[in-house]
Amino acid sequence: MVYFVRTAGPKDVDQVHKLLIETFHSTYDGIYGSETVEKLLQSWNSPSAIKERIGRKGGEYVVADSGRDIGGIGFAAPYAKMDKTVMLHQLYVKPSAQGDGVGRDLFAELETCFPDAEIMRVEVALQNERAISFYSRLGFVEVDRMEEFGGPNSGLPAVVMEKRLPQ
């Protein structure tokens, strides 16, 4: 299926939410268990959280759209803790579209949305070897590790990766 990357809008919230439920369970059930994944979905990916991200000033939320469905999403925004740095908060591709270049296309779009940024940063679950490999192929390198991915007391360790952006 062919997907076109475009900016997300409020009308996409339901499809994005459905995609995140499917993708989170596919990606993280084997790592954290389905009960923890459900809690993460409720707190990180509720329809209201998605709507807030889509409307966030200074951020960019993109979707891969076939005209019939959403095959992937990406969200990045300036990182308040570091100058000239953008945080890639989310990049998820539905399982049936993984390996087809959708993630690469979403990232390529996000990479161009912040012309003043010098670095893009991402935090990846330590056990998510497939995502770490994906980001490595895009030019990201590990710069740190953290014990509390996604918030205090999460108990979810992560790898912090960065990529220098073209100027």
C-alpha cells in the first residue's frame, strides 16, 4: 500500500488512537506485559493526549495516510532542556506496514520540520532492539541510558539516542 506523509489534524485522532493501541500491544506486550501496556496507552496515548500533541505549538505531528487508513505516525517538538534540539516523542508504524519504508518516510519529513535544530533526540525502550536498530540505520547513536523512561517511577529503562541534523 502507498502512504503519503502529511500533517495530522483533529479528524485523525480516532485512527491514530486505534493505530497506537495495535502497535503498542504488538511492540510492548512481550516486553512489559499487556497490563502495563494498557496503563501506558491510557496515560500516554489517550485521545485527549493525541489531540493535545496534534495541536501543540511548535511541534509537528505527521501521519502516513493511504487515503483509506493511517499506517504510521510521528511526533516531534523542540526539547526545552537542550538548545537547538528536537525530541522525537513518537514514531510508530502499524505492524502490517512495518518494513515498507513508512517509518523512514515519517522520519524524513520530521527531520525537515525544524530548520534551526542541530540535533534530534529519541528515547527508546532498552528491550526494543528492533527500534534501536531502526534508529541506528537512520544515523542515531547512543548517548546515554536512563532508568525511568516516560516519567518518574516508571521502572522502564531506555536508551537515549541522538542524530545530528543536516544544516
